[in-house]
Amino acid sequence: MIEYRSIRVALLGAGSVGSQVARLLLEHGDELAQRIGARLELVGVAVRDVDARRDVELPRELLTTDAETLILGADVVIELMGGIEPARTLVLQAIGSGADVVTGNKALIAAHGPELFAAAEQVGAQLSYEAAVGGAIPIIRPLRDSLAGDRVERILGIVNGTTNFILDRMDTTGASLEDALATATELGYAEADPTADIGGYDAAQKAAILASLAFHTNVPIEDVHREGITQVSAEQVESARKAGYVVKLLAICERIADAASGEEGVSARVYPALVPRSHPLAAVHGANNAVFVEAAAAGPLMFYGAGAGGVQTASAVLGDLVAIARRHVIGGPGTAESTHAALPVLPIDRITTRYAITLEVADEPGVLATIAHVFADHGVSVEQLEQTVDEVSGRATLVIGTHEASEGALAQTVAALAASPVVVSVASVLRVEGAQ
């Protein structure tokens, strides 16, 4: 029997993901040792309460509330606590002690990534975070390694399973947002407080991470434009379905050129958008995630799979752990993050996109001409217009699709329409993404 050296692994957190990571390490130790050439020894699991009930029953002797002492005896630290503190402090302590770190903490990486990467690079440690975006989907390593020699132009991502489940249910069953959210909560897809999901905060953190990686540029979370799905109505979803679209909450990261200066920059944003049903992202159902990457040489690439779940996300954590352990066997410093491009992060009004605008107007002569003038005054071209008339109320509904224009011009157009005396109300405004 082969005798392997041991690599000491400390685990911080034993929630739904952490407990599954511990289980897999304990159950598949021999198999992992054969892949690595060293044995992964789980030396302890730091928890808040050693007596708390967990998804997986772990050996009590592994549990401790003393995370700091546990870190000091480890070669690799896996942080799955979530939140900013004490996770940030403990990760910095781990790096400072010479340990490599694996984390699935999207909030931590989005808010403090540059600080943590700099600390790791200074001591030659590895900081890996595949599980921070997309759950089981491998997307961090492909962007960081496989596409490092390519030029990523654009990323469209469905990166929050809760909102995708809600919007998919609204599309397939006609449910309201409130009813779809209630179902998501019953099935365990939504937290008791779903604000991070339906408000777009979770997706924005992931957009910051993806944009930073794809464009070799630090993209702070505060520079990510964020809109959630709280204003999406069943009527909007039904109208989209009839027009051949589906509503998805998208994380969008792309290279753009500033129209005024010609300077290249990047945009990172999150909002609900209309996606053509012919686009691969339209077929992402339930709580699944998908990331659609457009690269100059590789072309379009699609990464699809489970975006959450304890055992699924544990797969991504173990993938990082095995890669780090192999480096311990062969030697050498960790891989540093590349942010040397240092492109400016441009505000949302610099992007170009298309709008689908629904207006309630009076059904009387001259209305269309007045509205056409509003579009012309702001340099926005109308691509298509559909009108329906309610004979009882004497009002008409206009659904207007625009050609591509700057976000600034489109936003000014919508504001002018809302102020126009012929417009009763601006019923809906959605951007269109992924159309050819």
C-alpha cells in the first residue's frame, strides 16, 4: 500500500456546503489521495456551536469553536462561513500563516478581492474561489486559465437560481411574482428574507467577480449597476412570451468603447431583460445557472448547471482543493490574479442597448406623431410598434421596440414620454439582450 504525505486541511463553516465538503473528504480520502499524490487530512471544522444540528453528522472530535488555532495548524484553509466578517479576518490570518485558501464567499471576494489577492501574492499563497460564482458550474478557472490568451468581449450570465426559478415559473405557469416567490420559498430555493436574490445583490457580486476576471481589471461592487426583479409583472412576462422573448435576470459584463473619447472600458450590470427564445440562455429553466461567454477567438461558449445546492457547490470547492493540493506536491508559488489591464469601469449611460417600452396612451389623432417626435428628438429609432385599443376605456396600448441606442438617450426618451401629455402612463420598460 502506498504511503502518502499528508496535507492538513482546516474547514471554516459546516453549513449546507461545508458539511458536504467534510463528508466528501472523509468518505473519499483514498480516491483523492490517488489523484493528488498526497492525503488530505481534515484536521478540524470550525463552527459557532458544536451541538447544532447539521445536514451531515460529523465526528464530534473534529468540531471546534476556535477557528484561529485551527488555522495555524493547517496547510490549506477552506472558508465557507459566508459574510464579510469574521471571514475576511480569518482568511487574512490563514494567508499570513502561509496557508492556501479555498473560499466560496462571493460577498467577500466582490468586496475585498484585491486586498486578499495582494496578500496571497505577497507570500506566494493560492486563493481559489470557483464556488463563489455559479455553484457547481466551472467558470472561474475557464476564465482565469483556459481563456487567459483570448480576448473576452462579453458575458451574459444567469447567476442566481432563486430569481431564475421565479421568472421561469412566471413564464411557464402565468404565476405572479408574489406567488412564484412563495413557491420558491416552500421548495427551499428562496431564503426567508429573499432581498439579496430578488433585489439583484447576489447577482451583482457575481458580476463584479466575473468582470474582474474576464477583463483583467478590478471592478468594485459599487460600480456594478443593479436592478432586481421586484418590478417584473405577470403582464410583462406574458407580453414577452407572445413576442418571442423570455424575461431573465442577467449579469452582463462587456467591453465597450466610450463614444465621446473612444477609450475602451468595461461595463458590469445586473437587470431583468428580454432574451430571445432562440438564445441558449432562454432554455435555462428552474433554479439552474448558466454563463454565456463571447470570446474573440474561441467564439460563443456556454457553461450550464446547478447554481446552488450543498453537494453540488461542494464539488467546486473540492476541485479547487485538489488543484491546490497538487501544487503542494510539485511545489511552486500560487497563481496570482491578473488585473494589469486596469480598464476604466464606465457608468451604465455609456452602454448601447435596445428597449421594449409599453405605453398607455389616449386613443386620439396625433398621438403617434407626438410620440414619434419624442423618439426623434432624442436620436432613438423605432424598430417596431404594436398597438391595441380598448374600446371601453378609449385608451390604446403601444408596445414599442427600439433600435440599438445609448442607454443615456433611451433613458431620456422614456423620461420625456412619461412627461408627455399624450401618455397616460409608461407601463413597462425592459432592455433587450442577446438579440442578433
